[in-house]
Amino acid sequence: QATNEELRERTDELNQLNSVLESILTSIRFGVVVTDRDLHITLWNRRAEDLWGLRPEGAVGQHLFNLELGLPIQQLRPAIRAILSEESGYYETVLPAVNRHGRKVEIRIGISPLLGSRGEKTRGIILLMEELTEGEFVA
């Protein structure tokens, strides 16, 4: 019975942490995509869904470069490779794209390494994507 009680308490703690994480990811104004080292998507937030029209169920588990997005994601390959090999700690650029409504847009993309909780080797990448308004376009 003590083991069952401990398991229930840990499950409640995990559910609370997942709820907080979900709230954070929903509140962020950026599209957030997290991948593992093999570039398989482990997290796809609601804003990424809004940008590209792809629900998390259709993105999670997929290889990043296999997604059909209106974003020239292949152009990010060298930057992603540098971050995964720890040659670079951050990369930012603006790319032209076509959003889920078929409208041409500019997307600011930031790529960071996904680090382990104890600072161990890079575990994947975090992509932040933001649709720029006309006043923010980079020439």
C-alpha cells in the first residue's frame, strides 16, 4: 500500500509539472519545436500549429526535415548541424515562408541547443519561430 501511495503522489507531481509546461508553451507567442539529436520532433506547440496548420499529433515523432511546411527548413541544416556538434550555441535568421493560409510571410527563427538538466551533451535542438509584421521585416 505504501508503494501505491508513493506512485500516486509521484504521478500527481508529474501531472502538475506537465500542466505547467503545457501552460507555458501555450502562452508563448513563438512557435516552439523541440527535437531529439536525430531531429525527430518531441514537442510542437500550439503557435507552431497556427503557423503551419500541422497539429502536434501529425508532427511529433516525425523527422524535422520531412515535414511539408511553407518554410525552407533545409536552409537551416548547416546551423542545426553546428549546434548539435556544439560548434555553435545559438543561431538566428529570417526566412521567407508561406503560412498555412497561403500568404507570403517572413519568419524569424532562433535555434538553440536542448541541454540536459546537468549541462551534459546537447540532447537536441529548440526552434523558436515568429511571424514578423511588415514593420519588422529584415531587408
